[in-house]
Amino acid sequence: MNGVTVRTPVIRNLRSLFKEPLPREPVIVHLTADEWGKLSDGLPTSRRRIGTDAKGIFVLPDPFGGYLSFFACAAGSGEGVACLPELVRTRGAIVFGRGCTCIRGKDPVDPPDPEVDSCSLGFTTAGKLTCIGTCAQARKCQLVRKVVSGRTFITCECS
């Protein structure tokens, strides 16, 4: 797949995510309990299913009181296949690009087609989650939380 080499995931915290160059490898972001509290405070919970074109982060508690967050593209992800969004730094934020890289074990697989809406999740240098982009048909690009089998998925959706 386009000469892409899949490597071991890189672990970053919020501060190093902004201070260091964005890695090409999959990224796991460690969040302290305080950081997760500030990021998730006041997020509405959506009852909608995760859209097939959704990009976001899964957040799971770690065994030491913090949280691990994993970037994910819903399209193409499934049993045995993980699709990861392209990360882009723009105007003081880290956002998702249009592409996704999908892997099965260590083997790349074909990514899904890019979505039409440009509503995307981003991290700001101030340590906040934000939605960047627009939605078709005058819909609002809104930051939401979804709970799936006890896991929290944070994304932006058009509503």
C-alpha cells in the first residue's frame, strides 16, 4: 500500500504531542485524570451510532489512574483491522486529515474512501478538544461523546 511501513505505536502525552514532530506511526496519547476531566467535562452524550465516516478517539482507563486514548477511523475498522486517521498540525491545533491508514496485524490494507463532510475532531495547544470544519446541508459540526461497550469514543458529528 503506497510503500507505507507500519511501525510500533508511539506513546505521547498532550504536551509532547504539540512540542515534538507528529509521528508517522500510530499514536497513543496518555492523559492524566485531570486532563481527561478537563477534555470531557460538559461533553454531550450522543445516542446515535458511530457513523461509518467518523474519526475520533477511543479513551480507556489505564491501570494507574490515567487514561489511554487511541485515534480511530470508524470506516474500515472492524475485527482484526484498525484504521487510523492521518494527523495534521494546523493553526495551533492537531486535527485529522482526510486519509486513514488501515492495518491488519502488521500488514497494511486498503483504506476507506474519504468522507464528504469535513467535520473533524481536533486538539488545541490549550489542551481542549474542538471541532474543525463544516457539514453539508447547513448542519452543525458538534463535539460529542459516545459510549460503546463501556468504551468512550469522542468525535465530531454533523447534526
